[in-house]
Amino acid sequence: MAILGELGTEILIPVCGVVGIVFAVAQWFIVSKVKVTPGAASAGGGGKNGYGDYLIEEEEGLNDHNVVVKCAEIQTAISEGATSFLFTMYQYVGMFMVVFAAVIFVFLGSIEGFSTKGQPCTYSTGTCKPALYTALFSTASFLLGAITSLVSGFLGMKIATYANARTTLEARKGVGKAFITAFRSGAVMGFLLSSSGLVVLYITINVFKMYYGDDWEGLFESITGYGLGGSSMALFGRVGGGIYTKAADVGADLVGKVERNIPEDDPRNPAVIADNVGDNVGDIAGMGSDLFGSYAESSCAALVVASISSFGINHDFTAMCYPLLVSSVGIIVCLLTTLFATDFFEIKAASEIEPALKKQLIISTALMTIGVAVISWLALPAKFTIFNFGAQKDVSNWGLFFCVAVGLWAGLIIGFVTEYYTSNAYSPVQDVADSCRTGAATNVIFGLALGYKSVIIPIFAIAVSIYVSFSIAAMYGIAMAALGMLSTMATGLAIDAYGPISDNAGGIAEMAGMSHRIRERTDALDAAGNTTAAIGKGFAIGSAALVSLALFGAFVSRAGVKVVDVLSPKVFIGLIVGAMLPYWFSAMTMKSVGSAALKMVEEVRRQFNTIPGLMEGTAKPDYATCVKISTDASIREMIPPGALVMLTPLIVGTLFGVETLSGVLAGALVSGVQIAISASNTGGAWDNAKKYIEAGNSEHARSLGPKGSDCHKAAVIGDTIGDPLKDTSGPSLNILIKLMAVESLVFAPFFATYGGVLFKYI
């Protein structure tokens, strides 16, 4: 047995979760010291990281009441717009939740004819609970996961809109003060989401255990609904939010920058509020729900496999909770790592921002490796067995440590490769910027080539992770590698949320008419944030590949598939169709953005042409109409892509059976992860190539500018093309491959019993 007893496990997991929540509240309290009311004292005093006035001299007009009032008004408008959109979207997804919950109950309950009698266990001796009750608990866990996902996204949005104006106001004192405000705000979201996800999952397991007792096979099968609920809500959040933000962004850029030659986030631009709202509903709420879904799914995949391994058969609760213990250690490690950015390191210049964020990734990975080694020694028996497609594989506790560690370090590699291909500090993005000399066409060609090339190293890193972890501990090893990549999720979310917060801060500075020096500081924050957002997407895509493969393994095990033979026609037709699905899905989302952007462009042009004094700044634009265009378009356009993802496993599994569905899942995984990496990095590179020209921080960059030049306009066009790639289609694809896999796992008993209707008659 493990050194750590059951009582220690029951104390450690919830305590770590509560510590994370308390830390998030403490960071929120510190951020709240920055006031957005005239005459109120801001966060001040001596100390490091910009809280002393010695870092950068305060701007003239620091106490200008008009500036503070304008910032507060803009923050309120952005917050109200984001809240209105999310509430509207939640009404639609709420109806979906109810309908799909009924589908889960009916499909799973019908396996034994809605019988209330116990049934023989599949992988262990004895009698397991009736399928009807497993259907009921699976439905409950689905609803719980969905609600947790929605709350995570909403809280993330609220935190971001609370922080953006405060970051702007702190930028008047120095870049260090603005950085620390934005990063603390991101940390609030990161710790709140990761800690609450852990606590809710742990409580759910213990509540369900009161009914299931020793039937751990049925217990953890019903828990898989938690991952399905979280991921299904993330899909709508990512697609809907992505369409919203990119419709506004494209409309604002094409008319404002290219046609009217006005600065980004200029208050004269009618789409500027919708654009800033989109950052919060797409990049914040969508990313929060996405990573929560990945965490829930990887945990559920590991728990399902563990329940039919020696951990579950021997009822070793501490070893069963190993995935949750890894996440618990991750919260403590991320807490310590955050202190390096907020208290130990000092940001004195804009050039120090990006290195400080990179140090967060390195420190968290190094500390987490030590933490995983300790918890593997304490929580796992020296020797045990893991289920491996009908057999039990001998594994050691240090073997599982290597599985988690390989995923952890693979995530760091993917993050750094993503940074290399998307940061304007390196040659790939600078080459893309240089290609703008000859126009938009060469810019597009160079950007696409960069995206394709950026796939190579991440795919090798994922491949090595899969081989090593599967060789050691079969599909359970892959699930733990995915969880290892997500174990520092609190830090990853803090870094990722920092980007949109700093972007909004720059927009507020421009709209409030603040000094150009302040805009330079927020632009420096934004440039680093744009790269970190790309790194966050890289982590999300890499973890999605491992998570979906782990879920795929759990599905074939639960469905009784011994071998997935690609030479079988049933499997191969699924394989080739599954590989097509990411292209179909991307076509839907890209066209949705294009259609919504077309309406936005027409509306922005109409206002510039018909509102007297708008260009001169003597009249105000109609922001509300542009917000409504984005809201209506995103709600309407998110339904077809969502239906494609949710209905595909149900249709294929029911009509063609588990073998064909296995092919579909494998094809979608292999195709989807490559398209997602390429799309995200291409869009990120185009965005930073534009920022490279605008900043003009080097002789080469200045030779391509200034703003408004033909070279800059070509860069803006590339950035506009890349917007839906990096913020809509690319990030949504990782949810596609995860969601189809976890949905197949949840419905696996039904497909194994009743699936393949067409092949039975052909």
C-alpha cells in the first residue's frame, strides 16, 4: 500500500483546493486597491514590481478626473456588453443542456430496458449497480460539469473586465505597475478555475460513492459525464465567443485602419467597443471553459481506466485519486511560481515583461517535476497493474512519475516552440513582416508557410509523449501525461488571461484619450500578451491531443474493442471521414466569421458615411448597433458547428457501430491537432508581424513603417485574415477532438449494445 493513507488523501485534496481559492481571493483584494473613481487612492506604497514611484515617473495629469471617469465608463460599457452576450448565449446552451441530459438518460437507461436490477460487473467479480442508476448519475454529472464550465467562463470574463481599466490607470505610473495588475488579475482567474474544478470533482466523487459503495466500475463510469458537460459548454463558448470577437475585430480593422487610416481602438470607430468585448467573451471566457474541459476529461479518462485496474479492483482510494493529487500539487506549485512574478522579480522596463512570463513557465515546470516525484512516492504502491486492452500490465510508481513528467516537459517544449514562431523577437515573424514590402499576397504566403512549419516540433513532442507514456502504463499513462501537461493550469491560465486584459487596457487608453506614452506602455504589455496567448493555445492543443487519445483508449476498452484494425473497411471509412471533419468544422466557423464581419464592415462604413462629424471627433458613433451585430451573428452561427460535433458520435455509433466510430475518432484526432496548431500559429505570427511594424523598435522595423504605410496596410490585411484562424477555428478544433471522444466514452455501453444498425442489415 501507499505511504499516504486514505485519511491523508481526504484532507490533502480539498485543502489544496481551498488554498488555491483563498489565494485567488487575496489577489483579487490586492487588484481592487486600484480604484477607478476620481480622487480615490490607487495601490501605492513602497515595494517591488512597480508599487514604488521610483520605477517610472508618473505622467502629468495623474489625478485628472476626466481621464479616470472615461476609463470607468469604458470599462462599464465593455463589462455590460460581455455580460449581455454571455447571458444571451447561456439561454440557448441552457436549453441544449436540458435536451442533451434527457438524451443521456434515455440512451444509457435503455441498455437494460430501464431495469432497476443489479447486473454482473464487466471487469471485476460481483454485482454492479443497475444501468438505470448509472444513467441517472451520468446525467447528473453532465449537468454539474456543464454548470461548472459556464460559471468558470463567466467568472473569468468578470475578472478580466474588472481588471482592464485598472491596468490602464496603473500604466500612468509605469509599465511595472500595469504588468503586476494585469498578471494578478490573470492569477485570480487561473487559481479560481483550477481550484474550483478540483474541489467540485472531488466532492462529486465522494457524493456518488455514497450510493455506489464498492462498485467503483459504475462510479467512475458515471463520472465521465462531468467531462462531457464541461467540454460541450466549452465548445459553444469557444465558437460563439470566437465568432463574436473576430467579427468585430475584422470590421474595426478593415474600415478603421485600412480605409480610414485611424489608430487601433480609436473611439471614432463604431466597432471598437464590440472589439474589446470580444476579447473577454472569446479569449477569456472561451479559454477558461476550454482548459476546464481538458482538465475534467483527462481526470475522467484516468479515473475510468484506474477503476478497472488494480487501484479500483483492490479499492485503493489513495491510488485511485492519484490524478487529483497531481492536480492538488499543481495548485501549490503554481502558487509559489506566481510569487516569483508578483513579489520576487521586479519589472522595470517593457523588455523585461516577456522574459518574466517565460520564467513562469520554466519555474512551474521545474517545481512541478519535483512535486510529482514526491506525490508519486507517497500516493502509489511500489508495484501495481494497469488495464491494457483486456490484460493487466505491471507498472511501478516511478513509471507513472515519468508519464506525468514527459507530458509536463512536452508542454513546455510546445510552449517555447509556439513562442519562437509567434513572437516578433525572433526571425520567423520578422521574415513575415519583411514580406509585407511586396504587399499582402507575399505576407499571406509567408504566414501560411510559417504555420505549416510550426507543426513539426510539437507533433514530435506529442509523439514522444505518447510512445513513452503508453509503453510504461498503457492508456492510463497517456491520460496522466495529459494531466501532467495541465498540472500547471493555474499558471497557464494566469499567463493566458494576462494577454486579453493588457489588450483591453490599451484599447481603454486609446478611447480615453490618454497620453501616447501610456499607449506605448500598454502596447508593450499587449505585445507580450499576444505571444503568451499563442503559448496558451499551444498548451491547450497539445493537451487536447493527449486527452482525446486517452479518452479514445477508455472508449475502446469500455466498448469491448480489442483491436482497431485500419485495414478493416469498417474502420477505414471512419478514419477517412473523421480526418475530414476538422476541415468541415473549420469551413463552418471561418465562413461564420466572414459573414458576420461583412455585416460589421457595412455598418461601420455606413456610420462613417452618414454621421456628420464622426471623423472629426465631434460626434459619437453608435456602438450598440455593432455590439448587436456581433451578438446576433455569434448566437446564430454557433449552432451548426456545435451540432456537427455533438451529433457525429451519436449518428456514427448508432448506425455504423463502435469499430467505425473508433476510426472517426482516430481520424479527427490526427487531422485536427495539426490543423489547430497551424491555424493558431499562422494567425499569431500575422498579428505580431503587424505589431512589429507598428512598434518600430529596431532599424529593420522602422524601415517597414510607419503606421499607415503600404507595408503596414499589408500587415493589417494579414492580421485580419489570421484573426479567425487563431481565435475561432484553431482553438475550437481542440474541443472538437476532445468532445467527440468523451461523448463516445459516455455512450459506449449503448453503442456496444445497440450500435451498428446499418451493418446488421447490409
